[in-house]
Amino acid sequence: MTPLAGQHVAVLGLGASGRGAARLARQRGARVTLLDSGPAHALAAPAAALEAEGIAVMLGASGPPAGERFDLAVLSPGIDPSWELPRAFVAAGVPVIGEIEFAWRQQDKPVVAITGTNGKSTTTELVARLLNAGGLRTLPAGNHGRAFSDVVWAGDPVDVHTLEVSSFQLETIGSFRPRVALWMNFA
């Protein structure tokens, strides 16, 4: 597991993956700032919930706040790496990784990852049911089900992680190496 204690982690995006990553980083001892360029009125409720947990939230952000130093930025899968917000972190020299990569680095269980153009969700559900029926505890997560970071943060009792991963999530991996990878049809 990658140590986070004492680090300042930026999480880009206030969706389910971003909220999971922010909570996981905070749980592991990081100071966390979540940034989202979306409209403040639409994001006020989830922002307030995270702030109550000790996570700083900046809505309407287009880049790192002036004078702040970040050790890592975690990109939510719904945010294109070429958009202004992640580009500003890259330009500031902050390593940017995706939420799947981030959660991977914070856990030690084997992973089954399913990707492809069609059939990912169905196959993820099927694999999870087969593993559970065979006595291995798992649940579908990633791009289908709960965010991977949320599952790791919550400490769900699993023996293996069963993940649907989209091509967008795979664009931002580095060390992510599932024990089993399934690539469904490709178009």
C-alpha cells in the first residue's frame, strides 16, 4: 500500500468515485482537497457532507489553489484528462492518477478486472456471483456498482475485488495489475 500520511491529495471530481477517493485518502492520513469545476448550486449537498468529514471542497475550481502544494491528484473517471482542471495539476508538476489506480495502491486483495466495448456489466455481475457461489467473497464495483475507492474505504469484507473498468479508467493507470483480466468484445 502506498503511504499517504502527511501528504496533501487533490481529488478531481465530486461524483461517486471522487467522494470515495477523498474519503479513502482522508482515512489513510492525507490532507484532502476535492475540486470540481461544476456549478456550486448543484453540488452543495455532497460538498457539505464531505466538509463535515474534514475534507476541503472547492467548487468552480479550474486548477490548484494559489500557494497550495499537492503531492498527488486523483482523477475521477468522468473527467477527461485533457480538460483544464487536470491539465493545470500536470502543469504544476503534480502526479495525476485515476481513481482505479489510487484504490489499487491502497489495498492488497487480488482483482478481477473486466473491460471491453459491450458486456462488461453483465460479465462483472456474473463473475461476482460465480465467485460468491464458490466461497470467495466479492461484490461488483468500479464502473459498475460502487466505486472501487468506496469499497476499499468502507473495508467491505471481500476476498477478491471484481471490477468493471472502462477505457477511460484504464487511461490513467500505472501500476494497476489485476490477477485476472477479461477483455470483452471490442468495437
